[in-house]
Amino acid sequence: MSTPLLVQALAALSVPALGGATVLGLRVRRDGARAAAGAERQRERIAELEDRCAELERTASCDPLTGVWNYRHLQLTLDREIERARRAEHTDQGEGPRPLAVLMLAITGFDAVIAEHGRGRANAILRDLAQRLAMEIRRADTLGRYSGEEFLVVLPDTGAEGAAQVAERLVWSVRRHLLLDWSSGPREARPAHGNGLTAAAGVAVLPEDGAHAAVLLRAADTALAEARAAGGDCWRSAGRPADRAATRLPVPLTSGTEHGPTAERDRSGKPGSLSACAGGDPLAQPVPSHTPATVAVPRDVLS
């Protein structure tokens, strides 16, 4: 076969092959585009599910009435902080155990608000007050609703002196809190002797008052009962007898008034709401599973 005929034959055979290769390339590119689009949709779906899970976790840890942490989150947080204090105690750094305090706060006076304005407004006032109390603690602390008008504050790296100052500040904040007013006219002047609400607080410190969550809470609850028996608007400590005197301050403490250990000196310099619904707080994350033996027991068991 001559060369021209051979070239013509090869050209004739290559046309279908080139066409098939072109079609195959188009299919590969189309399938790749489809796969990329499917992967993008899958990533968007995963991101959406992660956002929903995060929202559900926040909702599960948030008290629906006040917007602060609920009892379940308080349990987990207290267990976590106690374990952290225990680990620090057994390290070789020679720094000793990490201080930890719990503060139980009970607010009274809502019965009069309910009788005068109804339960709806009383609930709104309770929520507003809870958010205000959350602003009076550090971002490292945890404030949550314990039951009814009772709140619990977990104070890591805080000893008896620092916890006493927090108790004084919270009691003062309740007494002087500006209640909600939905009237169209001018706001009434703040009463000279408070707003009709008062708080009693009980403080307990690890390990002096207990090495487990249930014991520590029972000690704080006992101190709270003593503060209530003293007439409220004060705090009591479960520690040394000298700490049991009621404290009534005319003004709140500020960041320059603390002289406790190094771990406590910056207590007032880190305000921040720890509301589970606030968002944006790296500490407002779900707490890992805990040891059942250190779970805080309900209040009716502690009383």
C-alpha cells in the first residue's frame, strides 16, 4: 500500500477515536462538576447541622426563664472544676490545690411584685436581675439558676476572701437593682432604701467545707439558711466562725478592693455575662461527661 493511501486510512480511523475521546472528556468534566457541587452541598448541610447542634446544646444548658445557665449545666461545671482542683493538688508543681468556691444566692421580695404587678412582670424582672448578676462576675465564673429565685455561682481560683467579696457585691446589686418600668411617663425615683428585693447568700470553699460537690453544696446551703435567719440582705460563710458575721455594705466593691491571693486579685476586672444564650463566649461550651459520684444533688436532698 502506498504512503498516501496509508495516511488516508489512518486519518479515517482516527476521526471516530478523536470523537470518542472528546465525548469521554466532556463526560469526565461534567461528572467532576456534579461531584464538586454535591460536595459543596454536603459541606453546607454539615455546617447547618453543626449550627443546629450548637444551638440545641446551648438551649439544653440555658434556663428558659432567666436566660442564664440551668441546673444541669451547674452540675457539670461544678464537677469539672472540682476535678480540676484535685488534679492541681496532685501535680508536682508544688503550688498546692487550686482554690474553688461556690456561692448560693436566694432572692426574696418577689411575692410582693407578683401581688402588685402579676407573675408575668415578676418573671421579666427576675430575668433582668439574673442578667445583671451575670455581669457582676468574671467570665471564668459560672452563674446559673438553682431553683425558683435561687442562683448558684461557681468561682474557680477563688478562696474565702474573694468569694466573700463576690457575695457582698451580689447582695448589694440585688438591693439596688433598677426594676423594669413599662410606664409611658417619667420613671419614678429609686427608693432610698432599695427596691423591695433583698438577697441572702451562703458561701462554701473547697476543700475546707467539703471535697465533693454534694458536700460543698450542703455547706453553702447551710450558710444560706443562716443568712436567711439573720434577716437576709447579708451573706454567711460556712467556714471559720469569724466569717459568719453578716455583712451589709452601703456601696459595691470595685476592682481595686481585693487583696486576696494572686489567683483572686483580678476577680473584679473581668466582667462578662455567662448567659448560655449570649453566644460568643469560648467558655460557653458543653462540658464533657462527668463522674456520677460527684454530681450535685437536688436541693430537696440537701435541705
